[in-house]
Amino acid sequence: MKKTKAGALEEENLLTQEKFDELKEELERLTTTTRKEIAESLEYARSLGDLSENAEYQAARELQAATEERIRRLEHIIKSAVIISEKKKGVAGFGSKVTIKKKGEKETHAYTIVGSEEANMRDQKISHLSPLGQALMGKKKGETFTFATPNGRQEYTVVEIA
């Protein structure tokens, strides 16, 4: 968080360059192609007559509202983005791929620490603000750490940092 000139807190969105470029691309597509397609759908639906009972018109209006909301969100994220590209070698931090092992188990798990906008468990990308992400920040290979989970405190060891 940083303060604006008026003294209000403003959210910073930590992003990798790759995610920043992806979001800019999505914004460009939404503001050009998608907006035009929705406008054409609305025009066609209007031509069908009575708008109060026109399901196509209602669906197009809902899509338009959702698209405009996404555009506003993307504009905010991009405007407040802080690109993080510098990684400290051997220290878990933003952009690091960290392999960890739970105490008493042989199986390891690898996660990449990213900003909250990029977090996606299917891709093993965890937010630096999540309990695990926060616990990993600043750790080194071989270091043991604990963090709170719904099942109580868990102990892990850092196996590898890339």
C-alpha cells in the first residue's frame, strides 16, 4: 500500500512482467474487439423488437456490464502495477520457485511466489500475501519454518529455491 497525494491508501499490484503484458493484452482486446462485438449484438437484439421480453437483448446487456467492469478492474490493476523482476539468488521471494517438504513426509511440493493477481493453485502459483507465501518470504534452502493452516500449525523445510 502507498499513500496518494490526498493521503488515502492506494493498493499496489505486484506483478511479473509476463502477467502485466498479459493483462494489457486482455484490456486491449476487451476495449477494441469485445466492445465492438457486444455493440453489434445489442444492435441486432434491438432490431428484434420489444426489449422488455427480449432475452438476447438482456443477455447482451449483462455481458456488456460484465465486460465494462472487467475493463475498469484491468485499468486499475495496470495503473497501480509494480513490476517485480529482481530476485535475490538463494532467497525465497517474489518470483521464486520454492520446493518445500512437510515434516515427516517424503513428498515435496513446488510453488512459485507471485502477486495476488497472478495466484493460481492449479499452476502452483501462490500469493506472497497468502499464509504460506508470507511464511516463505526471505527463507533460504535448508531453513525450517511453520505457518498456520486450518488443521493447525504445520512445519516445513525449504528443499530448493530457483
